[in-house]
Amino acid sequence: MSIDHTIDPPDHAEVTQGVPAPVSEHEHGLTDMGYVKVAVILAVMTGLEVTLSYAGLPGNVFMPALLILMAAKFWTVVSYFMHLKFDNPIFTKLFYSGLFLALFVFTVVLLTFRFFDRS
Amino acid sequence: MADIATPTTPASEPDTTAAVALGTEPDIHGMEPTPGAHDDHGDAHGGGEHGHATSTGLSNNKLAMWMFLGSECLLFGGLISTYMLYRGRHEGSPSPSQLYNIPLTSVSSFVLLMSSLTMVLAVSAAQRHDDRNTTTWLTVTALLGATFVGAQVFEFTEFYHEGLGFTTNLFGSSFFTLTGFHGVHVTVGIIMLMALVGMINRGKIPGNKAEVVEMIGLYWHFVDIVWIIIFTLVYLIPS
């Protein structure tokens, strides 16, 4: 299934008196059908996650598979539904700095409490 | 009598050079706004219909929202890691694998995921200035969110009847704190959605309407991505 990256046409002139207008931040993203396709992909990934949890796979296959699916769903929502893929990179930097700071801090916390030794 | 230095720039031509160098003023020579370019959509530079151009050329509201969401990662990171540490401490109550109702949680996860779709369709309609579809999709999003919260209330009630309360053990405390915080976020989102529908219907949205819908959309999608993590780490991966 391919995602339609067609940009919604702007409903006002982009160029006035020969000077290109700054691109408005909301004039990008997918078409409505493109968003529906993304939602179908997300639903399939969720179904796959639930199926895997009942499949009785060994932990060294099951855990990475679930974590990869979780990361893929996260990235898909952030990139397409939250428009980070199409927006100014500064928004991506702001959000991912918070996310990676949280990941770093709480990985250190879990290591301090020897969480991974117990798991 | 000391000489008084006279300004080199005439009073009618304010000197913007210093402000540009400091990054507090847009370079009017390099970024001349196009007449009429943002009459309908609000200011592409982020100030809204009555706002100001910003030094970054981006919406300050949007920057603030992304910064807020980045900080929310730290809040939920703390709650999730606390749950991970204490999920094995379920003395005096059934274990998580005995309590969790995966089919119910899967359906509520699907409902929340679909609410993200309806939210993005509302944003898309708002960008087309289609108020009728915007309010319809926002209402559907709020209803899907309410369904999710209803399922969570049902789940909490079931757990309580099974013997797991907030103070029963560390597992119960960390589980109810994490999922309860998320539920409160969804509830706040529903209130914002319904308030937005009311304001659109009364024509009381100040500034750029599409941007307001997009801001609430960003919050709603964030609530969804937090649930994507909770669903996998809390429900699907056994302790």
C-alpha cells in the first residue's frame, strides 16, 4: 500500500507581484485519503502486536518484535498525523530532544535500580 | 555646552539593523512580506491574523506546543519507568497477567488510534476553511475519546473488584498513577475539543482558526502516542 504524498492545493495564490510568498506551515501534508491509508497501516500494526502477544513466541523474538512495532507506530503518528515529516525541522528537534532526554534519564534510572539484571 | 550627537538615521526611517543582528526583528529587506499572502489563513509567520512576524519565521504558539510536548515526554517517561520498576510488586493481589483484559484494551487502543485519524481529518478540514466538517470530525474525535475513557473506567472498576486498589501494593499504585494520568490527559483533550466545537459554532476563535485546531490536534496525537507505548510496555509485555 503506497501513501499518497500529494500536497493539498493551496486555495490562494502563492506568488503575488512576482515575489514568492513564504510557504504557510499548514499547506503541506497528505490528502485525506492518504491519512486514511496511514490509519489502516497503524491498525494492521496494532493487530499484529496483539497477535504476537498470543503467539507464544520465545522472549528473544517476541520482545524485539513488539518494541520495533511500537517504535514504528510511534514514528508513523508523529511523522504523518503530527506533520513533523513535512514541518520545519526545528519542531522535530524540539520534540525529539525532549524524547531522547527522557529516554536517557530514565534508562539511567532503570540501570541504577538494576532493572535489566532482573528482567 | 556639550555637543549633542545627532542621530544618523532620520526619524522617519527607523534603524532596524541592530534588531536584525540580534535576531529580534525580521530582516525586512530579505523577507519582505507579500501583500495579501496571509489575509485568509492568518500569518504564515505565526502571529495569526492580528499577530506579529517572529524572528524565526515560525509560529510561536506551535513552537511552545512542541516544547510542551517534549517536556511531557519526561513526565510520562518517569511514570512508565516507575511502573516498570514496580510491576513485579503485586503482593496481596492477582498478578498483572491475571488482571489484564487484553481484548478490551486492544479494542480501546484501536478506538484511540482511530480518534487520531478523525483529528487529522478535522485539521485538514479547518485548513480548507470547512467549518461544518471541522466541527463534525472534532465531535467524532471527542466521542471516540470518551469511549476510550469509558473503557478505562470499566477496567479500573473490574480491577478494584478483583482486589487491586490504588494502595493495595506498589504495582497497583504505579499502574493506576500511570494509566490514570493518561486518562486525565484524554479527558482534558475531550474538554478542549468540545470547547473548540462550541467556539467555532459561535465564531469566537481569535486569529488563525486552522492553527488553533492544529494545536489541539498536536496535543491529541501526543496522547495517542503515549498510549501506543503504554499498550505495548504495560499490557502486551508480561512482567
